[in-house]
Amino acid sequence: MITDLWYKNAIVYCLSVESFMDANGDGVGDFRGLMRRLDYLHGLGVTAVWLMPFQTSPGRDDGYDVADYYSVDPRYGTLGDFVEFTHAAHQRGMRVLIDLVVNHTSNQHPWFQSARSDPNSPYRDWYVWSKKKPKNANEGMVFPGVQKTTWTYDKKAGAYYFHRFYDFQPDLNTANPDVQAEILRIMGFWLQLGVSGFRMDAVPFVIAEKGADIVGPPTEHFDMLRTFREFLQWRRGDAIILAEANILPEDDMKYFGADGDRMHMMFNFQVNQSLFYALASSDTRPLAKALKATRPDYATAQWGLFLRNHDELDLGRLAPEQRQTVFDAFGPDASMQLYDRGIRRRLAPMLQGDRRRLELAYSLLLSLPGTPVLRYGDEIGMGDDLALPERQCARTPMQWSNEPQGGFSPNPKTFLPAIDAGAYGFEQVNVAEQCRDPGSLLNWMERMIRMRQETQEIGWGDVEIMDVGHKSVLALRYTWRNNTVLFLHNFHAEGQVVEFRLEPPAGEPDRLVNVLSDDHSEANAEGRHVITLEPYGYRWFRVGGLDYAYRRSER
Ligand code: BGC
């Protein structure tokens, strides 16, 4: 197995240029500001930065409504700044991934403007039209409660256009070969400017058959994924696609491709939801089930794992009573909920700022089978501003210091207000202070990321879920090249004593070396390990000799 597939053991950090750092003082983050903060990201141990959309956009869906794919929105800088940024990231050994939003464009995009203005426009067939209002116009909305329909009448066009998302995001007719060629051109453009791949937005909708006659679930054109993959790999051998596809486990391999010929990575929504259920209920059984159900068929396919992202925590795949348990625990108030299926808060307030539970959640994120994707600000435990609409509440300016606007911008008028009051205000929660405090969440995170990077077994190894006899304790064991690591996580508010047999690899002592503290474990006279986990406690163990670091280097 080739071990230079970088994405198998990457640490991905997701941010939007807009909210990270403002260098020119206009109240909006920009590439120059981001460049000033690259050493921070490097110091944290980030190996790949995922940028949310930064192309020219009216900004009605935070850039997910693109009006020009081949540009940088002037609020964030220029293409020149972008190239400087990728260069500076590479100099620090970090890769750059960017969002690829090609299910739809902004309605301000010149293609759509041309398409609606002239039935003979070459762009007319780039979108999805219907003369009459389709019967299913009131079905399939992605943002229920906010979005009323999926077909909207355009006076100028004299027809209805299809939009899976908001009405200002007309769907591209992705079955049109010209549209497909354009998607490849967009990929090629950014690859040429130095990106290592794409987080591909809304993949099931990109490949779905679209049109007024579709009844029931649309057919998906999986061949499209193969075309994207082939193009990408031909242009840049080590580039990847990380797909956003909230699908059922039985469909996973259709997206990865049976021969590894489609998506390299996908976000694991199934694990995400059952993980939050485990945090809410302390019952890890559905999480264990989700981990088993989503085990990929081959080693090069990789999950992207996350706790919170820039969207709501979508609980739509949980059973109704499980969903209610998570709502009750983490988002009991209607103001915390969104689209009838999710919670829009950041992680720290959801866990009531409880350091033990935050550590549990991140320790888990870093040790589950997949590649961790961190969200900006979560490393310091940033909060949310529920006074802001929809998902904006968790997209506030990064909190760098206790200076005005949290050090994000000298301008008091920022794109969204910085959180300046309460337990999560920038006076309490900021990078500068946490850098100085050896016991801070930030410094803890940095150390954990370092341990994750020293534990390549997670990315490459075979994972086994061990039964340690407690439904509130998840025990994961990875084996790779005769190295074994073991992770224990106790989701319960009370301590738990777990007992198990290890069966170490041949020739290894029956010993568990704790990689985070001196608290190692030797098997007792009956050949069993007995470990006492604290409330919400966790352990990272390496099986066998104390010289693990030395042996690792021989792999
Ligand atoms: C993104 C959302 C966005 C939507 C429409 C998604 O799935 O994650 O933030 O609103 O696509 O582009």
C-alpha cells in the first residue's frame, strides 16, 4: 500500500476568508489577513486548509451563490493574493482545498442572466426550465421553513426554473455536456493556481437527473464522478475530491466507486449524527453501528470526519426519538433549531463549555477512522450569536485577542458582529490568551493533533470496535504493520471501569502505553487490563513496548 496518500492522515482546517482576518481594515476578512495567520495554522498542526467559497458572489448564501467561477471576490483580494496565499501555505507544508459549488450558480451569474433574457441564448440549456409549474414544485426543498419551493417563475424567461436550494441559486443543467466541460475547466483553472483539490458541494444533487418530469427520487449519473476524478488525476496526480454527500450507508460505495474511481473522500454524516446522539445519551451503540455500516471496502477511500461545520447540525438521519434526545440535550430552544431537522449552534455552547466533554468530543474526532476536519474557532471553543439569522450565528469573526472586534479587524463595523459579551465573548475566548495558557483548550488541541499525526495507524489501519461491556464506552483498536493502538472514550457523566483482554501482536508485551500521560497499564494475573475511566474520560494507548516512537520510524 502506498503510504504517500496525504489525505489519509491529514488535519484539515475549514475557514472562510471573510471571517478569519481583516488586513485592510474594511471589516471583512481577506487573503492578506489570512496570510498573516498561516503560521498560527501551521503551529496548530494543520496540514490542509479548506477555504469556503471566495469567488465573486452577491453573498446571499455566504458565497455558495457564485457569480464568477474564475475570480476572487474583490472584498477578499485579488487572484494575485490568492496565488501568494497558496504559495505561502505550501512553503509551510500545508495544502489548499477549495469549495467547488457547481450544482447551481447565483442568479446574478452572466450565464443565468443570458439564459433568462433570450430563449436562443447558448446558456439557455445550462439551466433547468419548465413552461408550466411542475407538480412537485413544493417538494424537495433543502431549507424547509425558509425556502418555499424548488421551482420559481422568471418573468423575463417566461418560464419556471429549478433550484434545489434558495430561489437565487438556479440549478445548472449538469447533464448538459457543455456544463460538464465547464466544470472541468473550473477545476483545471484552480488546480493550475495551486490547489490540492476540492470540497465538492452538494454532490448528490450535482449528479441527479433534473427536470420537470422527474417523479420520485431522481436517478443519479455516477459516471460524472468518474469523469471528474479522471480529469483531476490527469491534471494533478495527488489532488483529491472531498464530497459533501449526506447519503445512506448502502450508497457509500457508489460515491467512492467500486474500484476507487470516483470520490477520494466523503464527509461521514452518518457517524456525525450518531456521534452527537452518543454525546447526548451516553449510548455509543448507534455510533458503533454507524462506524460498521460505513466501513469502506478498500483502503484508499477515506472519510472526512467533523463535529460541527458551517451548516446546521443535521439530525435528519436519526430515528425521531433519537433526534429528540439530541434536541433536548443540545438545542432545546426553538431559536437553536433550524430547518425542522437540525441545531445551528457551535459545539462549545452545545456542550455548555464543559471542558471534559469538549475534550471527549475532539479526542474522538481525532481518533475515529477518517481524516479530521476542524472548523475555525472550535480550537479555542468559540460560541455563537443566536440573534443572527439561520446559519450565520456560527460564522462570526475569528476571535484573536481581547482587542476591539476580537482583533479580527480595526473597523468597528465588521461583516457580522464579533461576539463581544458573555462567556464566549472575545474578552473571554481568544487565541492570544489561550496561546499563553499552557492548560488552554488551544494548547491541548495542538498536543492532540501532534499525537494524531504520530498515529498513522488511524489513517491506514484496520479498525476493530472492541466490546468492553459498557454501552457508554467506545473502544477502538487499529492495527497496521504490526503496530496496534487502542482508544477508549467514556460518554458517561460517571466514571466507568472497563476490563478486557488485549491479545497483543506476537512477541509484544501485554502492555498498554498511554501516549498522553504516565498512566500505563500492564495485564493482570488473569491476562486482563482493568482501566478506570473518569467521567467523560478518554485514553490513547499504544500496545506493546515503551519504545513505540522508535519502532514507528522503522515502518
Ligand atoms: C453548503 C451550504 C450551502 C448549500 C448550497 C451546501 O450543502 O454546505 O452551506 O448553503 O450547499 O450551496
